[in-house]
Amino acid sequence: MLCTNVVKLIASLMSCLQNYLMKNFSLIIIICVLFATSCESHHLHKIEGKQITITDSLSTNQDIEKVIAPYRKRINESLDSVISYSKRTYSKTDGLFNTAIGNMMADAVFEEANPIFKSRTGHPIDMVLLNHGGIRAIISEGPITARTAYNVMPFENSVVVIEMKGHKVLELVDYLVTERRAHPIKNLQIILNTDGSLISATINNNPIDKTETYYVATNDYLYNGGDRMTFFKPNDSLYVLHYKIRNVLIDYFTKHDTIAPVIDNRFIEIEY
Amino acid sequence: MNRRSFIKQTAAASSLITIGGLGLSSFTTSMKKITVLHTNDVHSHIDPFGPDDGRNPNKGGVARRATLIENIRKDNPNTLLLDAGDIFQGTPYFNYYGGELEFKLMSLMKYDVATIGNHDFDNGLDGLYAQLPHAKFDFVSANYDFSNTVMDSHVKPYKIIIKDGIKIGIFGLGIQLKGLVDQSLYKETVYLDPVERAQDMSRILKENEKCDLIICLSHLGFKYDIIPDKVSDVKLAEQTKNIDLIIGGHTHTFMDKPTVVKNAVNENVLINQVGCYGINIGKIDFYFDSKKNKSAEGVAISV
């Protein structure tokens, strides 16, 4: 609209002053620019979209690299310093109902988190449950570093302790019996018959009492229903320890100069 | 200058334009090109993947991305660089330094605007706030209300950037935090309906701010086939208007090419997301001319 009016105005002025000899070029140019700008309506007429993969054919920007280098150096020094030693190579695929690496992780959570929980609440942790899928890497024979803990547990999951009644713990047991998977446990023992049915489930060698209160340590991922573990809710109370599983492992490795976990009888199926 | 001489000179100017062949059209049909580069879900992947990586050997890496961005900027100085969130979490760089290096490097690469992903809350609001001095770029979120948190006034609903006379409005959208992020981390951040906020933002940017280009930086996720009611970039595109480009994140979706979706008034919206970990960068070029009859022709999209 504005443009049309300006054009009309100028056209009428032009008819009056067509023979005028201009003398000031700079002013003319300014007016031209103003004129163009005021009338311009940007019209999007074409879009081209694509994705470009960052590959090693691109050179490394040295200014960026120089900024990263000291950060990387400190991480590498810290992650690669030896904090323990692994007697063998441990994988979560070695073992049917319990694995050496899984047992070590459940043991580590109990050993590191129990004193903290006890000092805060006055109660001991009764049992630990983690998930088999949460073991993200093997532990290789030889030196263990903090990087080992990052590889085994790259996620930020933290220890939580749930105060729950025995009947909810029995749901937990049912889950494990049905899953037939080496989810890491500690202080809970499950014995299955040859047909896979439950023979006994005990916590610290005692049968599980439906009305008794138990303090079960797990991680926040599982507490929130990860791996279909729906039995943690509802519960009587939740205690968040703000203690990452990865840091549990680093602390555990630092305390134990050699790691030599074994497959044991905490979760077994009887063979005849 | 008195009025008379002004009129004379104006007239002279217009004569010159007409007679001299410097017609109006030669000024106003000048082509302008805006390049939008974008990343999402980089997740602290500063170093490239190693040669033995099972999935992405020798891909990614900030120092290589910087080279690519520099080359593209040489080609077109009118380039924007945006990130759709989840800058944090995924490598020890984050665990050791809390995001400091991520923000520093993004600032060196001259990122313009980013939005906030759920993992950017991983060290809590205080953890995010503590790293803000390292970020020389702006954060936008139109549906996280940070009023009762330390992030108040550090995140704006939208940002306007003018490049080569083209006015670009960029607003941000974040995913529902409840059930995804521990409340102790996001505290009193209030999640607002992203579709409603997008409708508000696109109206403000189009009608009040008169933007030539409207971009949504979204961390909602591309689409959810198994949860059809869950808001996603595709749903957002279908229920809004005036948005030209949705840059997505969260679902780590690797697309062969940007997706085109029809919006609420049957116009095309481009949605792009580049997977994760800085493996890819998205590049969208917008070409503008100044023809007055805007509605007469549509936008040609080549992807």
C-alpha cells in the first residue's frame, strides 16, 4: 500500500518536473536505497534442505582443538589411572540366573550404600535389585580404571532405597521367577525347581513376611518402572541417596585392590 | 534543505531511476539467501567417535564441525547456527566439567540460539545456571516457565535475528519434564502446553514482529507412533501455522532428508532433525526475493 502511494506521488511529480537536471548524485542514491527498502517485502520462494555428515575428511579446527586439549588431558589422566585389578574377564552373558559381574555390582551397591543409608535412617538395607540390561560392558582381566566404571555404567542412574511391605517384595520375586534372567541381587536368595517354579525366596536366610517392612535398594531407573519393574510402587517411602551407581563402582574398585567375583547360589534352578 | 528543493531532487531521482533503467524491480527482486545450520542431542560428544566404534566410526567431533561451519559461513555470511537441546550428558566431559566445555565450544563456533532439552537439567537448574557464563548464545523456550527458578530472565520465549534485512524469529519448545526428569532437578519449572504456546509465538512473530522467517527449536521429539496422542514435531506442525521450519530433537531421529508436513492452513512446514552426538549437521537454505505478489506463488522446497 505504502509502495503504491509512493509510486503514484513520484509519478505525478515526474510529470511536472521531467526536464529537471539533477545535480546531487549522492542524494539520489540515498533516496533510491530508501525507496527500495521501504517497498521491499521479502518473499520466501525456495527452500533447500540437506544433512551433512561430519567425517574425518573435514580438517580439525586447531583453535577448537587447543581449547579441548587440556580438558581431555585431565579426564584421561583421571579415567586411566589404575584403581583396582580384575582377576578374570567378566561378562553378563556368563551365567544363567546369576553372573559374577552382576553379583559384584549388587555387592558393591550394598557395601557402599548400606553405611550411608544406615547412618541417615537407622535402618540397614535388606536387599539389592539391579537389572541385567544395566550392565553395559564387560570388565576385562587386568587393570581397572575409572573408565571401566564409565563403560560398565555410562548412565547417570543413582541409588534409591524403597521402604516396602513383604507382599510387594513377593511381587518382586514373582517378577524374577517369571523373567528367568540374571538380574543382579544381593541378600535375596531365590531357588527354582527343575520346572522353573519357586521353591524358596529368602532375605538374609529368612522367609519373606507379607506384613514385614523391607528396605530394598535399587536405582532410580528401575524404581520408575524401567524393565517393567512395576512392583516398587506404591510403597511406604522412598529414600534418594544422590549416589550414582557409577560412583558406587569407582568407590568399590578403589577399596578393593583385586576384583574376583564368582557365580554363586543366590539365584539358581535345581538340577537333577 | 527546503521543501521545494527536496521535491525537485526527489523527482529528479525518480526520473533517473525510470529513465536510466535502474527500475524499481532491479532493486527489489534482489535475491537473498539465509542459511540455517543446526544440531541436536549432541550429548557432550566433543571428540569424534574412534575408528573402532561399532556404529559411527570416525564420525562427529566438534573440531571438525567447526571447520564445516567456518566453510559454510565463508560461502554465506548470512548463516544462523542453532541447537535443539540435550547439549549435556553422554561423555565424561559432562561428568567432569558440568557442561562448561560444551558451552565454551558452542560459543567459539558462534552458535546463535539454543533451546533446552531434558538432559540439560541433569545437574539441576543450579547446574545449568552455573554454566550460563560460558554460553555466549541465547536460550529460548516458550513453554518452560522459569519464573520461580534461578533461570528466570535467562531464557526468553523467542529471539529475533536480522540477517541481510531478513527478520528471523526463533522460538523454543521443551518436552514435558514430569516422569522424565526428577523433580528435584527441574524444581518449579512449569511446563506449558507446547501447541498453545507455538500458536501464540507464531502469531506474535508473524503479526506483531513481522518476521520474514519463523523457526521453532523443539525438543519435543519427531513423532511417537506407539503413543499417538503425545505431542511431537509432526503434531505441532499440523496444528499450527506460519512456522517455516521446525528443528527437532530428543528422539535422536536420523532422517535421510528433512520432512515436509502440511500445517493447519495446508501450507508446507519443514521438519528436520539430525540424529544425535554431532554426527550430522542440518543445513537449510532459504531463498528470498522481493516480489510484491506474495500469495501468487508457493514455496519450492527441494530436499
